[in-house]
Amino acid sequence: MRKISILLLMAFIGVLANAEIMNTPFIPEEFDVDIIQYPHMLKIENPQSEQLDTYYAFTNKESSYQIRYSFFKQTVNDSPDIKTAFSMYILPIIWNIAGYEIDKITNFNDNDVKNEFNGDFGLTCSIIDPKSDYGKGFKYMVADFFYKKNQGIVVRTILFNDLKFYQLNKTFLEIYHSFKFHE
């Protein structure tokens, strides 16, 4: 009898946890942000992927990189414990676009996110040899996730094949800073 009670309790907790996960305050939908298109950034057709919808995509004339933007609009304003909801929402996205589980995820400094992107917080992860169709044709991917209160999540992925591209030079810094949340 005790084993059955424990199993029922575990099942009940699992159902509650699943209900909480399914009730996320985000939906895949575009919302207003400023996207800055520098002269070297050529708008391209949005690549199709089962892992993540892209709303804006850019490359250069050599096609040596792609930058892609995806959006998740916040549906519940002033949602409690938003950092937990954010984390639970984006973790499967990271694993899907990588094609495998990523365990090295780094939080951005909240003040840097505010100063550089007018957001509240965010995180980044580097993906080598993505196995998904999202990363097809690229050896490296940097996936950044930024959150702004009562607006939503911006996903910015930068895909490239040459590590020299990922250096702090003018072109890379322009690509890196090519969006900003509205006030």
C-alpha cells in the first residue's frame, strides 16, 4: 500500500509540474524591437526549420555568416518568477537548435543587457557542430536569448564557419548589437 501511495504522489507531482510548464507566459509571435541593418547585412529569405521559426535573417555578400532573429511575445504581464519561466521555456529551444543537449549556458550581466539591448536579462550558449537542420551548413552557432519585462524574448543566433569571424572587430560588433528592445 505504501508503494502505491508513493507512486500516486509522484504522479500527482508530475502532473502539477507539467501543468506549470505548459502554462508559460510566452508564445512564438513577433513584437516590436528595433533591428538595425548595417550596410554589410543583406536581408535574406528566412531559413525554414522545424526547430525554431526565424522572423528576420541576414548574411553578407560572401555568405560567411547568418544572423537570425526569433521572437516570443510575453502573454502575461508582470508574471511571477519570470526568470524560471524564461529558463524552462528556452532550454528545449537550445537543445532543439543544437540537435543535442547543451550544458554550458552562461548568463549575461543584467546591467550589460540593459545598457546594450535595453533588456532586463539574458543568456548565451555556444554550439559547435549543430546537428539540427537549423544549424545545417554551419560549424558554429552562438545562441543568445534576451528578455524584456512585459515584452518578451528575442532569440538572436549567429551562425558561421570560421572562428576568425567571432572576434571583436567592427563587423562582428555591429552584428552583435543589431537589435534593441523598445522602452
